[in-house]
Amino acid sequence: MAFYDRFIDLCQIKGEKPTPLLNKLNIGAGNVRRWKNGSSVNFDTLNILAKHFDVPVEYFFDGSEQETELIKSGNSLKELYNGIKAYPDYIASLLNGVDEKLPQYSDYERISDYMHVDMRYLMSPERYCQLIKLPESARVSKHENIPARDMILSILGKLPAGNEYKFLQVRISMAILQHLMIMGITPEQLEKTLLLKQKIYDLGDIGISEKKKKSYNFSDLCRISEAFNISFESMLTGIRDNHE
């Protein structure tokens, strides 16, 4: 979905007409036609619109092309600053690191136990066959002192360096979606939090490859937590806290 379509969707949700809205926000009304024809939108305008609609800036993005352009555009200090300001969640992931190291066997065990899913669900068949052949002495992780919850949040907060890491992020996100649905939170309700539709519906579609899905990030979990008054633990484990 292009930026223009997302903009129009938000206007409809808020019951506002595009041209009067842009005039009210001191944004040139002629942008409506330009956006419809595929023109790009600058960072300052994105910030204004995101603030007005109360959505994260990433709501207007739908894939890696825009993210790549964001990095390419940072050829001056001002543009770099605007890029960070406009897309903080992506930049935070970038600063957190591109993770090339996959979890060890015991890490997968602890994560799967915590999330109440089968360990094999979190990895591709190739990765599972690779790890299952390791001797017992090689299955112990160096991160045994890191709680499973913290490890999961760290995994979701990094940019994947390869398909296997992305597979893990997506499968964790798919498990989170299943937990939310078990707790009675529907995709339609999630859509009202203005999460990316692609994340909501693609994650629940088993016919779509993990390579084409987008995983949840820390910002997404925060929005879900606030919207439905549930803890990260509840989302990750599928068990509601007593006080919720």
C-alpha cells in the first residue's frame, strides 16, 4: 500500500477530508494530487501527519524500499537528523545492531518454554537439523543468565542479518498474534491501534512465506500493551496477569 493510500485511509478513519486537512496543517493542498501520482513525501510532513493522526511514522511505510531510501537520503547532517526524527523505531533497531548470531540450542529451548510453543516452530527445518546434531556440551548458551523475556525483546529489536534470524523474528511475532487472539483480541481490534495492516494480517496467514512477513517491534508491542492494558509477559506467554 502506497503512502497516499495510507493517508486517505487515516483521513477516512478520522472523518476528515484530505484537502481541508492539509490546509489546516499548513501543508500545501496540492500535495494530495502529487502523492496520488506517486510523488514522495518529505520528513517534516511525515512528522506533522503522524502527530496529527497519532500514529508512528512507520505506519506510512510498507517495506524495505522506503527504509533503504531513508538511509540513502542521509547525505547531510540535516537530512540525517530528519531521518532519525521521522523514523525513530527503524533507527533504534539500526543502532541496536544487525544481528548475525543466531540463538543457541538452549536459547531456543528457553524461549519456546516461555512462549509455550514447540521449539521446532521457532526455526527452519535446516536450522533444527543443524542444532540437533550438536553434542550436549555444545548446546549450552553463553546467555543463560539473560531471562527469556529480555532475550525475546532483544531479538525483536534488532535488524536481521539473514533469513534465519528474520524467520525467528516472524515466528515469535506469529506466536504473539496467536496469544492475542486466544485472549479475545481480534485482528480487527488490532487494526484500530493503527498497526501496519501487513503485520496484522500477513502474520496470521499461513499461506504467506516468512520471508515476506514483517515482524513486530518494540514500538508495536508498546501500542498493543497500552491499547488493551496487557503486559509484555501476557503477549509473549499467552497468559493474562491476574491484575489485568
